[in-house]
Amino acid sequence: MPQHHDIVVIGAGFAGLYAVHKFRDELGLSVKGFDAAGGVGGTWWWNRYPGARCDIESVHYAYSFSDEIQKRWTWSERFAAQPEILAYLEFVADTLDLRRAFTFGTRIASAVWDDEDHVWTVSTSDGDVCTTRFLIAASGNLSIPKPPDFAGLEQFRGEVYTTSQWPHRPVDFTGKRVGIIGTGSTGIQVIQEVAKQAGHLTVFQRTPNFALPLGNESLPEEKRRWVADHHAEIRAGARESFMGIPFERPEISGTLVPAEARKAKYDRLWSKGGWPLLVSSYADVLSSQAVNDDVADYVRDKIRARVTKPGVADLLCPTDHPFATKRLAFETDYFDVFNRDNVDLIDVRATPVERLTEGGIVVGGVEYPLDVLIFAIGFDAATGPLVHLGLVGRNGATLAERWKDGPRNYLGIAMHDFPNLFTITGPTSAVALYNNPLAIEDHVDLATDAVRYTLDRGADLIEATEEAEDHWSRIVNGLLGLTLFPKAKSWYMGANIEGKRTGTYIFTGSAQLYRQMTAEMQQVGYGGFVVGTRKAALPPMMKLDPAVLGLMGVLQGQGTKALHDCTVEETRALVDSFSMLQGDARDVEVTATTYPTAAGERPLRVYRPKGRGGLLPVVVFCHGGGFIAGSIDAVDKPCRALADDLGLVVIAPSYRLAPEHPFPAATDDTFAAVDWAARNAARFGGDADRLVVAGESAGGLLAAVAALRARDAGGPRLAAQILITPAIDGAVKTASRVEYAEGPILSTKAAEGMFAAYLAGTGAEMSPLASPVHATSLAGLPPCLVLSAECDPMRDEGEDYARRLAGAGVEVRSIRLDGLIHAAFSMAGVIPRARDFTVEIGAFLDDVLGRAEPQPTRAAGE
Ligand code: NAP
């Protein structure tokens, strides 16, 4: 009988070591580990090439789970070199007595799922077989080297080294003619070192890379101790920041900042060394081509300033991909080595390597004689390490076949048909853009919790559902599509390996967003998984449109306060700031005027599309903002777009806000604006017989109440009402107010607080002027369009109001927009599907007004 374990861990790097500790020492399970290497260390056991070092500061590039380990270990450099990182992992393994769990020098040949007994059968390269209930693939992202496939390789008589399989003895380059192929992070590190020793170095470069100054320094003894003693405060907030390292927050967009200020910022961030130029400059550097070009130009100028050999600087300047869309590299004197007489740079993009000969490399018919050849050509990244495990899931499904079109999984960590398997730092999990030790801890913690959750329920199986995989694929593909990453031929995109399908291999939302999604999945009881026989519903965030998730990531990165924690002034500033999310302002005619209210004249704007003759339908648009915030400035761009897209005269009134002006000030003003519109529409080429009242959020409620008041007052006569994600009833408890209690953007608590501020103790809760649901009858109201957003706490009350209207005989169209959120209508600049609101409004107006305007098209992807 093969030996049985509760857990088999594959890999003894950062991930495998921590996994053994968690499952064995915390859960008390029987754990067996395997690693093909001769000892612990994972990537740091294999990658022993000269110059190998981390490029996330040592104090951050370390486990965070143990105060004791962090206090006992000290780092000698700001960015530690490979021998020190390996020594650190050996120290951790010894401290926690982890080595005895592993068999080293042993590869996994296959792991096959047994769907009857719910165990994995694991076979090793030694021919040993064991079974395990749960399988933890901690095999890393960059552990399968890309094989060199150069013609004539076997003929070359010199020494050949691959950086990721470097010998365990020193390699001496003194006086030798060395060639290096590959200028990624690895190549850049190794070139810096070898250039100083070799007799002559020839660098064969296909693609130049963006490399930033590392800013490494050796740390004096007292500083080392201080860092270890203060690790907690140094690392505080790391997990809440993009990439898992505490950094200065970026500004939201480089497009809003003048050139001199941008340059000053780049200079300051450049001088810090490491990642700040990417993570602390502008939040849209990876999504806006213009902003990215600006940073890229800055880096290229820096390269040109360092490289003196004619023509070489240009060759070293990356131009074929946006900044940071291939993994950023970091350097100390990389660009300077090309000024040395013993270093040559050969462009093998223009003229690829032809073949290897006995004595060198031939490029463009010229032979470059070499004694040593180093391959730094990268890895079959992300999927390669898992596919190579020989995984066979339910019904004989092989991972290789399952992933032939790219990876498909749930949260990057689990797969349908491959139960009880957790892929630590798996493809599409937050890892490529997340400080790896923290990513690893997060994933292992999640896997441990999942196993505990399963066993606590007396179950022996946990498996992602197909539905969860579908949603995760939709999300990671959508997030990637919002970025510039697809413009690079990189391992991020699976594009570095010939024949590998390019696609979504990495999670491009922030690490913080990923953590929020996994936490929510846990909170709702392993939503998207089957545990035993119980299938848990999808977590709410899993339904969101990817652009909404992208926005959440950006707002988190800005440290944006939750609305319900904001003061009135902060709420107003935040709501006004959303106008940055609305894209460009359309060129329409805008008239600023006033309208009379009980409290005197108030501002109002009239928008009319340019170049349109004749009378146009008129829409009075009431802005949102929870009765306490919002303004005609904040809805200027959406009103311009409505007028332009749909051929309307749009009238946007400013109305009095609570708490300074509580109920009924807002409804009195907006009703007065409707009355003004009916009397003045013709002045602006508007057709008062086709007068429509509309509003978003609180403005939706004001629009609905205006329709009620117009009916009861006998005018103005309204042709329709349009309620966009309306707040209808401040007191109601609906399922959506529970499911989306935390938002995004608007939480139930914030909505309740705003409505309470509006009513301000007036005792008007049951007044139909506070909420139209309290009207004795809804009969006789104009046709109504209710546009609800699936992921909005206000969703159900809007839809319920639509049903009540229909019940009262009103012509109603109620449309729910999947994956969208409250306020999405006014965020067209960042949520492309905001356009769907406009499309539906256009179709509705055509029907109720009997016109046929040329229609805008839905956002791509619909
Ligand atoms: P890589 O980024 O994939 O770079 C491989 C290099 O080899 C590229 O310059 C590539 O050119 C070149 N190459 C591949 N095949 C070639 C061919 N047939 N002919 C000519 N050139 C060829 O791999 P890497 O540098 O090993 O880095 C992989 C990842 O490891 C990094 O992105 C990073 O995540 C990690 N890493 C981290 C550190 C650190 O400091 N923490 C250090 C090293 C590596 P093309 O670009 O034209 O394909």
C-alpha cells in the first residue's frame, strides 16, 4: 500500500516551506514535501548566477508571519544577493524544523485524482508512489527554464551555462570571451557582473528592457539590527498597497498634471531607486498610453545620458513595448558596462542568431568567437511549472489539455475537475505584480483555511465550480484588457514561448483588490466552491464588471475613504472628484442661466447638441449625491454626453442640499426646475410637449417625486420619467441592500445616513414627497424607465418601484444592467459599459416619444 498523507507539498521554496509549517504545525496534519532541488530555497537554490539578487527591499522580501524570525534575521544589504536569501530560507527551514518533511532531489512525475476515494495518487521520478487527500502545488512561477533552441547548439565546444541551472561551484570568466543571450531581469543582473571579469563580453539582445536604478547599498551593522527590530513599523500597510510594499500613493492621473510637475516627480522617484517610479507616479501609468509614453520618454532620456558609445544608446532604449509592460528590471551599472571597451552589443532582433558553431555564434553571416555562452532566456512561466507536474483530474482531464488555450481557474488557486488541489501563486492569482513572499503567505493562508474549512465540516472534498471559473476568467481577462500589458510580447502574456497561447496569465488588479476578493469569498462561506456536497453561491464581487473592479483597485490605491466614513464636506469633495472618472467633455452648446425657486434664483444649465435643427425632446436631469452632495459641475460631462448621444436638450438644475436645506427643499427646487423647463424649453429649441424628467440615485428619487407632483398639480405634462439607479425608499430593507451593503462606492450605511440627513428629523418619512412609494396611488404617471445596476444596494427598491408602477397601470420598462454599480452611469471614462445606460435611455425615448434617433452602440464586450 502506498503511504498516505493528509497533505503533499510540491516545492521547498518560499511557498513550500511556509505550506509545510502551516499544515503540519498549525493544522496538525501529516505533511510530505518533495523538491527536485538538492535542498530548500526554490528559485534561490537554482538561480545562483553572478549578480542574482532580489529587487524588492530585503526587509520586505521576507516572510511576515513570524515576529521571531523577522527579529532574529538581519540583512546585510538593502537588496540582498542570492547567497544571503538562500541562507535566510535555510535559517527559516532550520528554525521551524522543516527539512525533515521533504524528500529532495525528487521530481513529481504525475499526480492523478481518484474520484471515488477523493485522494491524489502522487508518483515521483524515483518511482515512489504515495496518496494524499490534499495537494499543494508550491512549484513557483518561474521554475521551468525556457529551453534554448538555437541551431547548432550541440556543436558549440565552449562552456554553456543557463542562469537558472547555475553550477554550485564558482565559474571563472577571467580572460574569456563570453556571450550572453537574454536581456530580461536575469540577463541585466548577470551582464553587470560578467562584464567586469570577462576578457570580452558580447551581449546578444533581441529586446531592450526598461531598467531602473536599484539603489542597492550595504547596511552598516547597527542599521541591520534596527531594521530587524523595527520590521513591524517598516512593513505596516504593505498588504494594503499596490505590489505589497508600502509606497507613497500615486496621483490618480498623469494627464491632469503639467509637464514640469511630472518631471519633478519622476526625478524624485528615480532617485529613490527600485519601484517608486512605477508605483508612486500615476495610477494610470499602466492603462493610459499617453501617461506611459511620458514615463517611457523619461527613462529613455536617462539611458541616453549614460551610454556614450555611438548607436549603442539607441539600441538599449526600449521602443517596442510600453513602460513596465514587460517585468521591470533593476540595475546598478548595467548601462555603464556598455561604455567599456570589452563589451559589445549585438542586435539580434534586426538580424536573429543564425546558428552556433564550434567556436561561437553566427549573426548576419558574422561569427562572434566565444569561450563561454550564457543563456538568460527566461522561463515557461506561470503555467509551465504546473503543467509539468503531470496533473490528471476528474475523468482523466489533464492540465496540459485543459490549459492549451491558456489558464482557467478560480482566483488563480483552484480548478474545477481538479479537487483538493491548491496552486500557490498560480496563474491569474495576484503574484506577478505583488511582492512574492506576501503573495505566497496569502495563498498558503487561503489554502490552509480552505482545508480547515473542509475538514471542520466533515467533508473530504473542496472544488471550484465551473461557474466560478467562468466569472474569474471574465474578470481577469477584462482587467487585463484595461491595461497596456497586451502590447508587450512578454512572459506576463505567455508570449515568450514559441507555440504557447498568449492571453491572461497574470492578475492585473491590485494585490489589495485580490485580497479583498478572496476575503469576501471566505466570508460568504467559500462562495464559488463545492465543499463536500454543498455548493456555495458566488461572492458578490465576483459578479462585478471588470472595469468596476479596476476602479475599486485605483480608489483603494488612492486611499479613498469609504463614503459612510466621510463628513458632509468630504462627501461633497469625493462626489465632485468623480468627475475625473467621466472621460472627455463633449462639445455641445451650453447655456448657464437661473431658475426661480422658493429660496430665490438658482443656477441651471441647458445643453443642446451642436448642428441639430428643429425642436428636440427635453430632459430635466436631477443629479445624484445622496441629497447632501453632487452639483451641476459634477454632472456636466454626463449631461453633455446625453445631449450629444441622444439628440436632446438636457436641463440640469442645481438644487439645495441637505443638511443645510433639508426636505423638502430639494424636491421643491427640482419640481420648480421642471416647471421652468416646460415654460422655457422653446427658447433652447426644446419641445415642451416631449418633456421628460430624469435623475440618477437621489436625483432618481427627486425625478420620481417630480413626476408625482406634476400629476397631482395638473402639470407640467410629462412625456416620460427616467430613473437611473434610483434611491427610492430610505427605510426599506431589501436583499440588495444586504448583499451589496458594502458597495462598491455606495454602501447601505452611507445611503441610510444620507437619507436621514435629507429628512433631518422632519418626520416626513411617510410623505410621498419624501418617497413616491407612499403615494396613495401611482396611477396616471408618465411612462417610466427604471435602470438598475446588479451590484447596487439600491437595486431592489428601484425594481420594486417599477413593479408598483406597472401594477398601477403605468407603462414601465425595468432593465437591470449586469455587473454594474451605483453611480456607474456617471463614470463613463473608466467604466466603458456605462454607455449601456445611454443605449437603453435612447431606445426607451424612441419608443415613448415616437422618434427614431440614430442610436449609440453598446460598449465593447457586451
Ligand atoms: P525574461 O524576462 O523572459 O527575459 C528573457 C530574455 O531572453 C529576453 O531578453 C528575451 O528576449 C531573451 N530571449 C529569449 N529567447 C531568445 C531567443 N531565442 N533569442 C534571443 N533572445 C531571446 O526572463 P528572465 O530575465 O529570466 O526573467 C524572468 C523573470 O524572473 C523576471 O521577469 C522576474 O519576474 C524574475 N526575476 C527576478 C529577479 C529579481 O531581481 N527579483 C531577477 C531575475 C529574474 P525577448 O524579450 O525578445 O523575448
